Amino acid sequence: MLACLPMAWVGDNLFSFAQSLVCGFCVSCPESSETVMTDMREIGPTYYFAPPRVFENLLTQVTIRMEDAGRIKRWLFRYFMAHARRVGVRIVDGESVGFWDRLGYRLGDWLVYGPVKNVLGFSRIRLAYTAGEAIGPELFAFYRALNINIKQLYGSTEAYVMVCVQPNGEVKSDSVGRPAPGVEVQLDDSGEVLFRSPGTFHSYWNRPDATQETRDADGWVRTGDAGFFDDDGHLRIIDRAKDVGRLNDGTLFAPKYLENKLKFFPFIKEAVTFGDGCDFVTAFVSIDLEAVGNWAERRGLAYTGYTDLAAQPAVYELIRDCIEQVNRDLAADPRLAGSQVHRFLLLHKELDADDGELTRTRKVRRRFVAERYADLIAALYGNHARGVIETQVRFEDGRSGWLRADLAIEAARTVAMEVAA
């Protein structure tokens, strides 16, 4: 086990040190935050826990390196990864696989899967967990196709982490699994997730009022998250309960859920969606400069910087394809089919904590962004073809200045409601 998360966090305490005392495995710590990947390859952990963003960054690095590889290597990677997506998930779930499929997978492991896992430091991984944010289906399928048994869990500090976990053979990219043994989970009338377990916290230190608001007399704890149970009894988390809203027609609007689905694509670094109290959903998108820049260079698309790249029509088409794929996914869910993204724009700058748009843990400050870019939101809902914005920005050397941009606003194709029914 490589313990690379903050030791003061209860999750690292449980997954690293507490479990090592119970199960008897070795815990290693990285030399520094800059050497984590080197330490991963050197140690070769068999058990690993990390938030989705870590797995996303690793996959982005692999994707970029393969796009820059020679023609034969690219062909081998695509051919055997297609085979792995068809066969590897069944292997990791313990399902029966035909002789020739298994033989092809063994060959792929020798030529592709093994080297990729070695670069990532995952050569010996038996079990991996991720939690904290939603994980993209493509991301999930990639690691499981490599015979890495990655699973999602849902937890809370107030529960000593474990609330729900995915059992072997019941792993889904869009759920957090069933309630853990000994844990009870229910939903209140508003859809907020409540739990009760042997690990429930006693109280907040010197905060009796906060304790009373969070935990009732019967031991039920409010998580602040909204969700629902699917037909298989798996819990699906859609957003923070306080952020869930409704469109004017009553359709459920879960901004964080939509934003996470958009950020599953390596080309999208951040997304902010709007729709509460509106007729339809719109979105701001901040592109990933490294991923989109690499994509542009391979196509001979010249650009001078972030703002120029984000304004390119070809980049708009690239992001439109991502949004329309999300819309197709949403159309398959009757609860969320009406919250497809209708219009979007690409921001002229990255959202930045120094400009107050993100917290220091890189979470979007939704209200601040809505106020700062109110003119752009009005343009999205005003059926305008463009939106003009002038914002004050802070540079790395401490200086500040003003940045003006004239941004294109584009429409995304939505899937008719009757198709989703």
C-alpha cells in the first residue's frame, strides 16, 4: 500500500494504517508529492486507494503518450485495448471466457497491458478503490479492462468512512454499491441520503448544535448528498442536496452530476452548468490545455495560447461532440433526461483559485462564478450568438489586469424525451 493521501484525513487512516494492523500488510509513504509516480513503480503496491482525479490524470498521460507514439505502437494499443474492453472486464469479474479470447488477452498483456501497468506502477495491483467524486465510465472500463479490480465506495468521516461499497461481480461506473455490512441507508422525502452504522461518530468537538443538526436521536446521520437507489439496490449519488434544483417544467437539475459527466472527457478540465429555475440547461466549459493542445498539434492546428485555442471552431466541435455524448447518456435515464445541455460556450481562461473562481481544493465556487460571468449567462439564455465579457485577472507575478473576450455560443444536439422513455 502506498499511503499518498493526507495522514490527518480519516480515510487515509483507515485504508492505510488501520487496515494494515488488522490485515497485516506493509504501508509505504512517498518521499514527496513529486515522486509519487516513481515511488509507485518502485514499490508496486498490491492495494491502492485514490480519488478519481488521480486515475483521470494517469489515463490522460497514457492517452497523450500513445498519440505521440509510432504508427505500429498506436495500432497495437488500439487493437488490444479494444480486445481488453470486450474480454478484460469479464475476466476481472470472474466470468467464463473462451480459449481464444483468453489467449488473445494473454498476448495483449505481454505486448500492451503489462507495459502500461508497469509505467503506472500498477503491475501488482489486486484491488483498488476510488471515492470522493464520480468516476467516468470510460475511465472505469479502461482500468478494469487491464484486469485491475477497481471499485467505488461511498463514505463519510462521520461514518468512519464506509457507507456503501461495490461487491465483487456487481461493479458499476454509475453507482457506489450497496450499503456496507452493518450499515443502514435510507432517503428522506427530499432525496437526501441518511445512514446509520456502528461506526457513526459520537459528536463534533465542542459543536453540540452542529451535532444535533447532523445526527438525530435515533442515530440517523444526514450526509448532505442527494441520491436514489437503482433497480439493483445500488445507491447512486447525483449531487449535494443543497445544489439540486429544478427546471421550470419540474425536471430534476443536478449540476455537479452533469459537470462530472462532462469532466469525464480528457479535453474538459472544468465545467459549470446552469438550469435551476430556467427553461433548459446551459454550460460553461474550460478546456484542458495539455490535452486539447496535444490534439490540436497532431492536426496541424496553430494557436498562440489558451484563449486562442479555446476560440478555434474545431475545438468547439470537439467539445460539442463530448456534450452530445453526455446528452445521449442522460436520455437513457428518465430521471435526468430533461436536463440535457442545450447551449454552451468555451471560457477564454482557466477557472483559477487566485481569481476566486475555485477553492484551494479546486472545487468550483458556483455562486461566485455565476455573479462574475452574469453577462455570459444572460447571453446563453438570451439566444445570442456571442457573449462579451471583461474580467479582472491576477497573474503569477502578483500583477493584475483586465481580460476582454468575445466568445462564441453554440448549441448542442439533444435527444428527444420520447427516445429516453
